[in-house]
Amino acid sequence: MYPPELVAPMKEDLTQLGFSELLTAEDVNQVLEEKEGTTFVVVNSVCGCAAGAARPAVKDAVNNEKKPDRMVTVFAGVDKEAVDKAREFMAPYPPSSPSMAMFKDGKLVHFIERRQIEGNSAEAISNHLKQVFDHFC
């Protein structure tokens, strides 16, 4: 587990954009069991690819004309209960952080694994997310 003061700025990168933090399994259930609309989930992380590509990509993508109805985040290595529960909804994909998931009407419809984030630019990931938002939102 990482100290709260270390991860606070990394969490704020997303919460200042309107993302809701999910801190417990109950929080995750309440949001991801929603059967109407779209929910975008970011599994945040302290790693370099989260700082250099994932969060900057998300910051840009949420300026898209079409956006998910709900935007939420869990933080790997910090909010273990919430992350574990979110990963249950993301099956069959293996645990991955950072990662991003789009749910529509209660079903997982798109998933971006860490391996798709590492080595890609924030711009490329943002463009991909905008296409996902345009398609599902």
C-alpha cells in the first residue's frame, strides 16, 4: 500500500476532471451494476506509464464532445477492496494497472490493458479513447 500523501496528486489528476473515486467494493457494485448508460472506469496507478501516458490521455479524451455518463476511478495498490471488485467486472481480462474499461448498459464493451498503454503516446491513447466514446456514448 502506498502512503496517502504520495498518491493524492495522482488521484486528483482524475477527480479534478469529474471522476468519482470508488473506495470500497460496495461503491464499485453500486456503479457497475447500473444497467443503463455508460460508465468509464480508470484503474489508476503510480507507475510511469500511468503518469506519462494514461492520465494525460484521459485528461485530453474527456474533452471529447461525447462522454460517458459516469466516470469513476479506483487506485491499484491503495484501494484494494475496490480494485479487486472492479476487476471482477472486468473479467475475462487479467488484472492490469493502469487500465481502462468502458461499460454500456451494465456490460463490459471495451478494455484497454496496461500492455496497450505502455509504449504508446498520450495522444495515441487519447485518440483511441475518443473513438471509444464516440462509438459507445
